[in-house]
Amino acid sequence: MKEEGGNEVSDKTYAASELVGVLTAEPLGRVLDYRAPEGGCGDGNFVEVPLGPRRVLGVVWGLGRGDWDPTKVRSIVRVLDAPPMQNELRAFLTRAANYTLTPLSQMLRLATRAPSLGEGPINQRIYRLGGAVPNKLTEARHRTVETLRAFSGAPMTLGELTKKAKCGSSVIKGLVKLGVIIEEDAPRDLPFPRLNPAGAAHLVGDQVAAKDALITAVNAEEYSTTLLKGVTGSGKTEVYLEAVAECIRLGRQALVLLPEIALTAAFLTRVEARFGARPAEWHSGITQTERRRIWRMVAEGRAEFVVGTRSALFLPFQRLGLIVVDEEHDTGYKQEEGVLYNARDMAVLRASIVGCPVVLASATPSLETWANVESGKYARLNLSTRYGVAEMPEMGVIDMREANLPANRWISAKLAAEVQARIGRAEQSLIFLNRRGYAPVTLCRACGTQIGCDHCDARMVEHRFLTRLVCHQCGATKPIPQTCPSCKVEGKMTAVGPGVERMAEEVQTLFSDARVAILSSDLFGSARELKAQIEMIAAGGADIIIGTQIVAKGHNFPLLTLVGVIDADLGLQGSDLRAAERTFQLMRQVAGRAGRAEKYGAAWLQTHQPEHPVIRAILSGDEEAFWRAEATERKTAEVPPYGRMAGIILSSTDLRQVFDFGAELARRDGPLKQIGARVFGPAPAPIARVRGRHRVRLLIKAGKLSPLQEALTQWLGQLKVPAGLRLTIDIDPQSFF
Ligand code: ADP
Ligand code: ZN
């Protein structure tokens, strides 16, 4: 990996009152000068510094610049009792900031997302489940016990527990008296139980060679990237957990990234079975107490293994020895708000700086990763068969042009018959439709008006479950109107097209005795409710599952033997450069849900265009052919991964202002031309208005090896962003909304 100039981080110590730079998470655009405190300080030290009337957290970041009036330079208040930020992490934040063109202060914020970092170890009063098993609890008491269970027994403070269980402190005190809950003083930063890496799994077939290769990579203690490719159920997890075990044996820390919270629960149970204890679990759903504990323990090297979502990548590991990015193709790795980064790519960056291997695991790798394998940058390991007797499902298409369905019906007779057969055998069927809500369009049959959002250029989606129309862009809702807002005719509003809620209705009509469960991200208040629903399904609590793309992700339903895709064409309609790739991945992933245990599975795709090359590639299962065809098209178009792209989104409440500014940027394209890059736009973004702000986008296309970031910086530096206008830079954009 190329070293960029000016990115080296220093590792010096400074005597009292020496001039040092301090990076804070404040949006100031630069590292500030301070004087080292009494007793001195060193690079990477966490410090408290005065800033205006406040005191803020910062990190010592090299020598001061000395461009500040020396009489006005203030002193660092104190060095905090926290392990210093290592060179490696500082270098990573710097490089990630340069790559994503994000201010360094924002990167620091990602790396310090834990409360009271400056406070040393102390005891605190905590509450955890005790040994007594209660019979008959009041509802509030029951809720309290369940809350502790739901967080896998992690202790909580009184404040956290009352808030999460929605109960008063007297409820908790009552449970303490009964011995159901234990109240005690414990160190706030409890170390994690040691994991036991001994006792390797019994691997078979090509799992053995894959495991050996990964163990060799871990032992090399140097940077490498390996694609671990294998169909769902081929044992990828089983294999990379052996690499984790080796990493723990070596006394280094391991990180496994998962694309979303809902997948962590099942994963943690599996890790516990393999290693005898649970690893640290990091994502947005954990308590503040746990957050602080994990941050400290990781920084002190006392958490050997972290499982988390993308932000776990910014934890202060002491001796990171392995990163695994599971389901590496998943779009969940791209952060689409705040700092726009792709955790998969950043994992590779961090590993290259630390000097440790990265494993990218997937049944359907991204074209980016596939291309990196082809060019020899990444190694590749294949698991070619499913473990045990499980086979890949049989796949077929149902040509919807011949299905002759009445209006408002979407399940073909063929698919219905397949489902009916499964019900007879006590097996499960999945009806897949990647569309939330009841109906995507609400239309007046008298005048044709469609109900749109008042703040966005988007149609509102009916959610019958909520009995409201919802805007999927801004979340605004309104009641379903009885009267057309445009022509005022009454009783003519109609739901058009299907969403998962509507599919549930059709399924209940067709199979009135079946137990139906819907899995859609918006139907669950919390990750825990979703987890409970997934467990219920896995245990056989439903005959028919109706789901959006959350079901495509790694959940294991042993009784599931049929997948019916309602509209396989849905993803192919967009103009998105990754439309074909995404559809291919999604369909293969969904199909992979069927027949994971010893039962034989089938997947049926309903389509209006069975001859479409993507549909044919999905059916034939000839993935290499699909990738090669897709690669050829992208090469010809010089788009990623064979070219580079950046998106600029401008937004403002003033339509004129965004267009004028966009046009001015496009006119001054000199710095981009210099590197052979081209600007497209300004054009209204596909969703041209969100939350009342007009959105305009510019797209920059550049050659694969061109210094895009530097050119962008120069280009954008020519103009000052006017007040009221927001400019967002998206390097390697994944979606184009
Ligand atoms: P993937 O991650 O590729 O989807 P998993 O690692 O989850 O595959 O394996 C699928 C299932 O097969 C799991 O239940 C796993 O425990 C089981 N399995 C895979 N390989 C083995 C093995 N060598 N011995 C025992 N069970 C295995
Ligand atoms: Zn809206």
C-alpha cells in the first residue's frame, strides 16, 4: 500500500510547557497548539484541554505548529488515565480521513465513542441476575429480569436498568431482597473472561486446507488479504474461527465484523460454544457501561476477541492480530451518514497499517473483491460444498407473463402449490419481497394523483400495520386519506403494488391455517425483538415467513426448504451501476436460506424476464461467468472497480442556490481535468428533495490510479461553501440516491 506524504505520526515525549499539537473532536479544521502540562506528555496521550470556556477531550498529536500568538497558547489541563492512542491507530485515522476526505476531528470522534474515557478505574454499584429463581413475579419485576437476560447477563447500573426495563428503582430493590437480582460494587471495567482456543473443530474436505492457510497467515504476523469464498453453509465461520483461535493463542487480539446487529446474537452463542466464553460485543445496541468497559479493555489488551458492527473497527486495539469481515459484500458496511466510509475497505487499510491478515468471507463476493483476487492483490480460498448432506437448493424460474394472476394477486399457482406441499411436510417456506410496508403507491382512482411526501420528492408507502402512510426517505407519516387531496373525490384512494405486509394478507387468504411471520426491519422496535422473532422462526414457530432483505443475511432456519422470490426483477430496474451485482448476490443469498440442514431445498424466482442475463446467471449458478461478464462491462465503462468515482451531494432549502453552486463547481473543473477526471452534473439527485432540502449531485469519474482525493481537495478548495448549503463528499459511492 502506498505511503502518502505527511501522514507519518510521531512518537515523541514533550517536557512541561513545550508546544504540542492536540487533536480534538471539535469541528475546528486543525490541530490546536497547547503547552505540555506539568510532568510533560507524549504523543497519543489522551488529555483534557481548555477550549473557550469549556474543557474538552483531545489526543496529543505531534509538535505544535507555533503559528499561534505565544502569549495566548494555553496549557493542557491534565493527562488522562487512559492507555495512549497507539501510532498505528493515529496513522489509521489520518489515512482514513485523507481517503474519505473527512476532517480528522470527525475520525477521532469515531475512535472515542465511549463515555468518561478520562476517568480511571473505579468501583460502581451494579445489578445483575442472582441465583434465586422466582415464581410469580409482578409484570414490572418480570420485565426487569427479562431485560437483564436480554443483555446476556451484562450487569447494569441502577439508571440503566430502570430506564431499559421502564420500572422504578423500588422494583429493583424488591428483587434484590428476593435474591433474584444481586446488587454489588464491582470494578467498572470488568475484564473479559479468557477464551479457550484449545480443542480445534473437526474440519473436513477443503475446510482443512482453508484453515491451514489462514493459520499460516495469522502466524506470519504481517499484512495479507484473503477472500474466503464458499456457499452458505459450507463452513466459512467454522474455518475462520480456527484462525481466531490461533490469533488468541499467539496473544494477539481478533476482530470479527458483521454487517448488522441482528446477526450478532446467534454468532455469540456459537463463539461461546467454541471458546467457552463470550467475546466482547460492540454495536449501537449495547449499554454505555458496556461501551466504556469494552473500550478500556480493548485498549489495555484485556479483551482478546471483539465481535461487532462497522464502528468496532475504530476501537483502540493494542495488538490486533486478525480482522474478519463476514458477508464482505454486504451494503451494511457502507456508512451512509456522517462519515461516509466502507468498513470493508477500511478494515483492509487498518490491517495494512497494523501488519495483520484480513479475511473477507462471503458466498457472493463483491465485484471489487473478486477483481482484487483476479489481479493477485488478494488471495482466495474456496469451500466448494455445503457441510454434511446439505445441498444447494434446486433453482427455477416461474414466468409471470404466463401466470395469469388476477389484479392484486402476486403468488403464482406454481409457487402456491410448492408452499402447500411444504405445509403438508411440516417444513417452512420463505416468501421473499424486498419491499417494506403494505403498498408502495397510494393512488386516487378518480384523478390519478399519487400521495407523495410533503418534504421529499418521494411517494409515500402505506404501512397498514401502523395505519399510516410513511415516507421512506425522511420518516414523515400521515393518515391514509379518505378523500383525494387533489380532486376531493371521496372513497377512491387505492393501494397499488405489493409490500411484505400485503403479501402476508395474500398468504393468509391462500393458506388460512398456516402460521405466518413477517420479517421486515421496520416492524421491530428493537434489535432484541427482531432477535426473538428470528429465534421463534428457527425453532419452527412459523410455517410461512414473509421477509425483506434482512432474511437474506446469514440467519439459519433449519426447517426452511422453500424460497419463493415474488419479484426477481425488482432490483434490475434501477440505473444503479451495481444493480446486476446486487440482484445476483441477493437472489443467491436468499436461495441459500433453503435446505440448510439435511432437507433438500428449492428456490423459485418469479420473473417477467426469464431470458435476462442476470436471471440466467443466477439460475445456472455459474458465478465465474457472471463475474467475468460483469467485469467486462465495467471495464468498458471505466467504472469501479476499474475506475474511480466520487459523488458530491449539495443540498439547500434554496433550489437556485444549489444549482448555481453546482454549476460553478462544474465550470471550474481545471484541477480534475489535470488528472484526466470528468465531472458529470449538476443534476437533480434521484431523490431531488429530502426533508425540504433540494438535492443536486455531481459525479466525478477518474482513472483507477489517478490521485483523485488530491484533485478533489484542490477543486473544492476553489470555492467557499455558502451559508445554508451543505456539501457532502462520497468517495466510492455505493448507492446513488
Ligand atoms: P457458513 O459460514 O459458510 O455459512 P457455517 O460455518 O455456518 O457456514 O457452517 C454451516 C453449518 O455447518 C453450521 O451449523 C456448522 O456448525 C456446520 N459445520 C460446518 N463445518 C463443520 C464441521 N467441519 N464439523 C461440524 N459442523 C460443521
Ligand atoms: Zn419525506
